[in-house]
Amino acid sequence: MLVNKTYKYRIYPNKDQIVLLLKHFGATRFVWNYFLDLRKISYLENKKSLNFYDNSKQLTLLKQNKNFKWLNEVNSQALQATLKDLDTAYGRFFKKQSMFPKFKAKYKHIDSFRCPQNIKTQHKKLFIPKFTEGIQIIIDREITGRMLFVTISKTSTNKFFAAITCEAEHIPLQSTTNKVGIDLGIKNLAVCSNGEKFSNPKIINKYAKQLAYEQKQLAKKQKGSGKRLKQKKKVAIVYETIKNIRKDNLHKITHSIIKQNNIIVVENLNIQGMIKNHYLAKAISDVSWCMFTKQLEYKSQWNERNFVKIDRWFPSSKTCNNCNFINQNLKLQDREWICPKCNIILDRDLNAAKNILNQGLKILSDSEIKSDIKENT
């Protein structure tokens, strides 16, 4: 199976290369904002929608303008890639897959640019256009497959990374007949229908004191001062640590689930709506259900697993998995309840996970029946 894999490595540019990288970040941000504004004006005033090819021609003319000669100092392919990204963002908006594209503000967005061609790694260096000497790179795992493009980024902690995307051969994990339903929660990140539980590490709580201290120190610093910039970096380091620990933990859990099961069923939760609850917003953001389900989905595709999402309105917690009785009086604080119909004692989360699995199996069987009917007709 051919899949797109991304290998992310830390890079260590020298002083001159850092200056050139910053020019690339600034130029691509300018191109995004300039042509986003141009598209908006064109539609509002002339009722004409511009596309990638229109913008590409205009970019060529813009680079010939003496006021924008500095655009020639950076990789032209990176600027073209930015126009393609803008065109993709517009396409996703009109398909109602995302919000309308926003302008990129300096210091508020992650600085990055993409090189779609002429990428090479050799002698512990990364070679891309405009960087003929090569940028020092730490390759801690072998790159396999054909390189498609590389994305260079800078974090708020002033670290530089290269994410190399390749088309590579993927060997799926060994097949299995197990199936699992997963109930997502806050106390436990995931409760599985087979009784397995994955606890929520509550990473933000572990770093709460350190984060509060660093933020308090930041509030004392004068805006625009050098000390404020240094303190701002300290706050960013704490957030970066939290993010890395969370991501690593989720990868380990999702790999374990995919390895052990052939059918994985989860609820299609309205996470954006749930975050609006101010009492639970911090806890929901920390547990990161969205990243968890996304990892399960793409890892299922890679390893030929069946990944199913059931309707968010399905009463998984209120339904008895033994007799299908629906307890309409069940409250959020009720962690255990007794079914009045069959008198079985039910653990709320485990019961929900079993119901999620059963509902997912019904969806799979219905889809198989429909596909068989289509084949016969």
C-alpha cells in the first residue's frame, strides 16, 4: 500500500540561513494576505472570482514591480505553493468543509513555507532551493519513499523544523478479528467495550503551577521590552512541553488500539459545541478527543481496519446493552445504574462503549447489505 508519510526533523540553520528563512516566512505570509485581499476586492467590486492561474500571473507582474523586488530573494516555488494553498482554502470554504480563509498576522500564526520540488538530504544536510550550502538536519529515523515536498516551520520557541512528506510503501499490521467500541471521556480518555481503560494523564494540571508562574512573570514585563520577549519564550516552552507529551501519549494509545482490533467504533462528537461549556472547556481541550479520533482514522486506513463513526445523538449511555431499555432519567453524575427491566448493574462508560460497538456493527452490516444489492442489480 502506498501512503503519504511525513517525517519531521529538527534543523539547525546558521545566522545567514536564519535571515533567509525569515525572509521566506515573511514573503509567503505577504503573498497569502495580498492575494486574499485581492480576491475579496475582485468579488465584492466586480463579482468576479479569481483562481490560482489568475493569481499566478499577477504574482509574476508583482515581482517585476520595483517596490516588490524583494520577492525575488526567496524561492519562487514557495510563493506558488502559497497561492495553491490559498486556492485550496477557498475550495474547502465553498464546499462547506472549513471557515473562510483568514489573514495571517505576524507572531499569531506559525511561520512556515512549503517547497514542492528539488529536495535532497545528503551528508546530514537538507538541500532546498536558495540554500545551496545545505541546512544542518538531525535525521533520527530513515526516510523511505519518494520525496514529495518539505515544509519548513519555526515554533514560538525559535526552533526550526523540516517536515518531509514522502510517498512510501506501508506494510499493514498483522490482521486480527477483534472489534472494539470506544467511549470517550474526561476521567478516562477512552473506555473500551472489552473492559480496557486508558486514563487521562491531565497534562495541563501537572504543569499548572509552572505555567501560572511563567505567565505571572510575563504580565509584569513591559510591552515591547527585550525581557518580555525572553519571558514570552519561557511560557511558549511550557506549552510546547504539554503539546509534545499529549501527542506522544495519544500515538501510543491509538497504535495499541489499531494493533489489537480490526473494527474500531467511536462516537462522532460535536467537540466545538462541547467546548462552549466553560466548566468543561479546559478539560476537553486537554484530553484532545479530536486528535485522538483523527489518529485512529488515518491509522485504520493505513492498516486496513474498519473505522466507524456513529451518530452523536445515539443514546449510548442511557441504553442497557443487555435488553436495550432506554433510561431517560439518567443524569451525568450517575456513574452506575441498575436497569429496571433486567436488573443488571451497569457501569456507565463500559455500557456506553458496548452500545457504541453494537451500533457500529449494525452500520457495517447495513452497508454490506446495500453493497450486495447494488452488485446483484
